[in-house]
Amino acid sequence: MRFPCLILSAAFLAAMSSVALGQPIKPVANDGPVSFFKDIRPILQQNCQGCHQPAKTQGGYVMTEYASILKPGETGKPTIVPGNADASYLVQEIRVLKDGTHEMPKGRDALPANQIQLVERWVKEGAKDDTPASAKAVLVDAAHPPVYLALPVVTSLAFSPDGQYLAATGYHEVIVHKADGSGAVSRLVGESERVQSLAFSPDGTRLAVAGGSPGRFGEIQIWDVAKQKLLVSSPLTFDTLFGVSWSPDGKIVAFGCADNTVRAIDSMTGKQVLQMGTHSDWVLGTAFSQDGLHLASIGRDMTMKLTDVPTQRFVDNITSITPGALKGGLMAIDRRPMPVKTMQKIPADTPGAKPNAYDELLVAGSDGITRLYKMHREVKREIGDDSNKVKQFDAMPGRISTAKFNADGKRFAAASSLDGKGEIRIFDTDTGKNLVLANATTPAYTVAWKADGKVLASAGFDGKIWLHDTVTGKLLKEFAVTKIDEKKAAK
């Protein structure tokens, strides 16, 4: 199997129709048998696998495969007794009791009554496995990490705040390297086949990962980097998640969804604490204000929107609503780091604004132009205005996938791609002067600054990571994101 690109059969796609994007799981007709693959498996993916998977075997119980579901956990009780729902421990745990309480999912709302009934019916009907042979995936976990026949596309990079590590996306995993590129130190293998976005917590101890399996589920993972331990796995929606970011205090993790919502979870428990749904297309990026009270989000709908975090209330469109002002979807966003002493005071009566909460946001996307915007409106909105825009910078070829500030906000880097070629530039935020980095010629999708600002990491389509000197633009080092099994690849 070639991991960088998965080809799904028509039969498999047809079988997955019951969990298509945004569609609720519906009960089957009473006169038809319950399908494990189409009816039960999606329920378990959405509600159970976050805590019961190879990377996080809570209660000694794994629910990612049919065979493992039948095995008892630490309690030793028979989890599934085919034909007998009342004797099945799994059914007992998900049932809602007369007093309104339930055991599982732990710390979350009870399953809807129709889903509980589906599970009960499936067990009563013999708990049969009808998974098509074409849909049975190769086992991938920490004990069986991905084997690559070709280098995977790298969609996201992140340096740890202390500058020791560089995390990069792979298939089903995050590969953590030494920051100088001298070797990988760990592989964080999870349930998500596709990993889209990475971000270290402000203190550097945890790594947030946004991803999922397209057309099946989205997932936010939070890892203890030092212990290589999965702390939180939060399945959400029916498609991949994007654009993960941390609140300044490290308590909340935000991300974008393919169901047109922006959401956030408690970073310790995985419980959803925010959902805002005014975007009209996929949400691809998020960024918190410096005080953590507001969240900016961007999407394919060509808008950047502002949400009040405590109330989950949509505040305003940050970007212009003038037709044609923004061309193409927005893919990149970053909040400019600014010392508190330079923050400008905004009048308290300004709609949606907070005193001393002045922030600037960098945004870019399909039109290849990076723009700098004020997060909070300072003047009354008028139809056709673009008063929040501070400036825009020289265009880059193709679409910009990522734009990131350095630690002091005085410079930013952006990666673009067009027609099989790529470009990486470093811009001076105030003057707009820019430097094209050397030898980065393949499609580039992601950049990351080392904390000292002297090194920029970038990567993209060819699966290689580049380290550049940020003053001269000189290529310092190039290395593969992971190893290739050359013997298997040769066959």
C-alpha cells in the first residue's frame, strides 16, 4: 500500500454514504438488519474511539476494529454477547437509566435514543461484522507505524517554543525531529489518516493535531510530547479538521471544520466549548487575540470572521464584504505578536472591541496576496468599506497555503505553489521588503519559525524539509520527513 495517496473503491464510497459530510446517523428500517459497517461503526467512531484506541486504551478496551470490540476490557465483563443485549456490558454502559444518568460516553452527553436502539438491535441480531474486504484497513498504530514507499506530502510544521524539536505531519502520524534536522526522536501515531495542522502549546509541553479521515470523521489530538502520550482525542464532525490554534493561556484549542463551523475544545478534557456557524464554506484557519477573548477564523468563503469566545457569539466580518475585494478562498492566518506596551487603546464603546485589545492579523489564500488587518473595528461599518485593512504585500505565484510571523512580529514568512513549483519568502512587516529563499522550488505548503528567528523550516509536496537562514535566504539543510522502505518501493 502506498500511504501518501489512498484510492477508495466505488463500493467503499457507496458504503460510506450514511456518514457523508454533515449527515446525521439515521436508524435503519425496522424490517432490515442493522449493519455494523454502515450503522454501528460511525457511532463508535464519533463517540467512543477518542478514549478507546491503540494510542489511548482507556479501561484496557480498544474499539477501532470489530475483533477488538468483542474483547473484554479491564473489568473482564463480556462486552458483546451476540444475541443478548442485556448481558452485553457495552449496551449496559451506554443506556440511559431512569434517573437520567449514563456511564458512557464518559464526560459527554448520552447517545441519542435512536443510536442506543441501533446498538441494541445489532447485538440482538447477532452482532455480525459486515465490513467489506476492500474497506478493511492495514493496522496502523505505535507498534505498527506507517511504512512509506514514497515520501508523504507535508502539510504542517511546528517548532517547539524552546527550539529543541520540529514536528512535521505524515500519514496517520506526527514525526518529531531534532530541530537541526539531525534525526527523528519520536513518531506520534494516532487514528487520523490525514493530519492537516500542528501547533505546540504556549508552554511547549503539548502538541495539538487537527486531522481526521476524509468523509468519515474529524479529530483533534493533544499529545504530551515528552512522554509521547495521547492525552486527548476528540472526534468531531464527519470530515477532516483544519487550522488548529491555542488560546494564550493554553486552556482552549480552536480549529476549523468542513461543515462550515469554527469550534474549540477544552484542552484538558476535550469537551467542546465553542461553536460558531456563520461561515458559508469550509473553515481552514483560526487565531486567538492576545487576550484570548476573541477568535478569528478564515475559510473558503473568502471571509475572515470574529467570534467572542466567552459567549460563542459572531461579532463581525473582519475582512471587507465588498464584492470582489477578496478573490478566492482564504487559507492562511496568523496573529501578529505585539508587546503590550505598543498595543493601542480602543474606545470601550466600539462595537465588538475590548479596551487595550488591539491585534493585527495576517491573512492570505488563493489570490497569492498577503494582507494585514486590524482584528477589531475602530470605525462604524459602511457597506463597501475595507477600513480594517492595514496594508497588503507583494503577490506571490499561485496560492499561499501558510503565512507565519516570527516571535516579535517584525517579519513573516509565506509559502506558495503554482503549476508544480513553489516559493517561500520572508517579508518585513513594516516596510514590505521581501527575500525569496534559495533552492525551494517544489510546491511549498507550510513554514515554521525557530524561536530565535534565525532559522525558518518549510516543506511541501516532495516530503522534504528545508532549513533556511532567515537573513541571507541561504539553504542550510534539506532532509526527508521520514524514511522510505526502499526494498518495498523497488518492487
